[in-house]
Amino acid sequence: MQISDSLAREIAPLEAQLERAAQAGRDQDVMAILARILAIAPTHAPALAAVGQRSFRQGDMESAREAFQRLVAVRGEDPQEWINLALACRSLNDEQGEQEALKRSLSLDPSNLLGLILRADLLERQGKPHEAAAVHRAVATVAPPMDRLHPDLRPAVQRALAFGDKYNREFAVFLDQFLEQTYKDHAGENLKRFRDSVDIMLGRKKRYDSQSLTYHFPNLAPIEFFERGEFPWLDPIEAGTDAIRDEFLQVLATEEGFTPYISYPDDVPKNQFAELNNSPRWSAFHLYKMGKLVEENAARCPTTMKLLSAAPMPEQQGRTPAAMFSLLKPATRIPAHTGVTNVRLVTHLPLIVPENCGFRVGNDTRQWIPGKAWVFDDTIEHEAWNDSDKLRVVLIFDIWHPHLTPPERAMISGLAAAMNAYSGALESAESR
């Protein structure tokens, strides 16, 4: 509410006196002048705000609450002014007033961090842990990283995070006990997806989705590790593990044909692969590379190539199929990353696996077992490590995603050809 011009002229000298008194630190004079201004212009918003703030700092909460109530009645469009009123009400144990002021503040700005912190605290004091947990989650969602947060707010945000963790732990115990009989009723059934859903809801596991870097096919379920039974054609490949390993060892003895798994030019970003770029610590002996048979290498591994011929390898010129022996040297970790497209899956056949090696896709961490293959979606975040003092070797090759229909596969192959025709990528690669 605007004051009239005549009132503004009347209080102008008082405002000048107020400024001089404030600069001189004469608090009593300041309060007296503010009282005179408000006697003349009861809706003078700056004077009401000043009275409220000074009264609050001086511990006079009754006067602070009265001033802030009058202030929000005058304009009430600033969330902070409602928060100031809530703080004054809180100091006076005026729970109803505090609750209403916080509601008005968050109605104006639902993401106001301080307002959310105060509402969560109020709900805790009211003995409403479930509602408090929901607001604490909102605090954690809207709060910036700790290093960008005002120091005065960090303890409150840390407390919100701690409250959420404690609530989830207690909720988890309750749920596990409540569902125990239901699990028993379905003993022997594959309930992994349901268990994962509960763990994700409780924060015991992270949600991982397909993050295809270049081409994403919609409505293919993001599955970390596929059921081995979906790939009966893997049986003879697994049965041939010893022969495949023998061919690899013959290749390894010559020390020829191995190249770094990652080889980025100097003028492109390396991101998480900077440490392994052009490094022999993670290397490959390619049998198929970027959709093309590496004839010299393939000729040295005839048994391996014959066994791989049974695999449903994708057909995307200049991209897939891909097949290689992947070598990970001791004390080497492949950082978390995602693959280029979800239309193809990646198969691992472990050949040489020392202790202290591991592989993670999403929330699922596994140990390689020589001769036991698995198939996974590499567009879900994954990483690998060799913490041993020996070499780890895995035969890696890609296959079509089994949930794609034959016409869809044909169209994807045609899409790759179209992309190559547009960019000239294939001709450029073959000319090098």
C-alpha cells in the first residue's frame, strides 16, 4: 500500500533523521524516530520492516511479531517477510502463527530453502516424522552443493540429509519385516526386479537408466545383466573356452597386433579416459573393429572366429560388429562410462581372471568366472577393475538386442548406411 504524497512529504525529514541516527549507532533514537514515522504513516513498509528486524535482534519478539504482521498485511508478496514473521512466532511458541506464515511463504516460493528448512523443523516439533521426511527430501533436492551454500545454512542442510538417511533406514527395517511373509509366500520366484525397486525407493541402490551416447532405441527395457537362458547359442562358445584361450595365448606370445583400447586424438576431450588414453594398461586384440573384419588378426584365431559365427552380431557398417580380446593389466581400473547405443548388447567370455577383479553394471557387481559368459547393456553405467598383480583377459563381442524384431534390425542397419552416406564417414574411414 502506497502512502500519499502529503504523508511522504511529512515524514521525509524524519527519514533523514533516521538515517543519521542509524549511521551514528543511536539505537534508541532510531526506534523513537521509527515510532514517529509509523504514527504518521502506519502502513510505511520500510519502517515496519526496520522495527521488526531491530526488535527481533533485541529479543523483543512480541514487537517483532506485531511489526511483521503489519508488514505482510501491507504488501505480503515477499517470501522472506513471511519467514521473518514465522521466526518471530516460533520464538513466542506461536505454532499456529508460525505454520500459517510458512505456508504463505512457500506458497509464494515453493523452493525457498530457508522456508523448507523451517517447515521441516516445525513438523518434527509437531511429532509428524513422515511429513517432516518429505520436506527434508525437498530440502535436499533444492539445496545447492555444500561448497556453494551459505555457511549459515550448511548445518541445516546436513541435518536434512541425515534425517532423510535415518528415516529411510527405519522405513527399510519396517518394510523388510512387513514384507517378510510375502517374500516367503513367493519363495523360489524371481523377485529381483521387485527387490531392486524397493532398494531404489529407499536409497539403498541408485537408479540407473540407459544412457545411449549416440543412438537410443525407445522402449527397450534397461536391463543390467540379461538372463543367461535367453542366449542358448552361447553354449558352444562357453564350451570352447579352452580352445579360445589357447589361441589367445599363442597371439599373446608374439606380442603383435595389440592396440590401446582407448585412443583419442590430442585435440579431442578425453573426459574420464584421460589416464587410459593410448595406454597399454587397457589394450585389445581386435577381430572385428568398427564393423569390419580385421583379417590378419582373425586368421590367427580360426577356432574363435568359427565359434563367434554363431553369435547374432549386429550389422551397422562402420560401427558394428565388434569382437576383441580385452586385456586389463594389474592395478588398472576402467572408469564408469556408458556405451553408444542400446540396440546392441555386449557379451563377455572370461578367459583369464585372477583374484581381486570385478565388474559393475548399474547396481549389479559381479566377478568374472572363466568360461561363464554374460550379456549386459553397456548403455547403463558400468566399470571394471583389476586389483591383482596379474593380467585379466576377456573375449568381448556385441550382439543384437534380443527384443528387437527382424524388421527393426533391418531398419537399424539401413539407418547406419544412411548416416554413412550422408557424412561420407565410411568412405573416409576406408581411405585411411
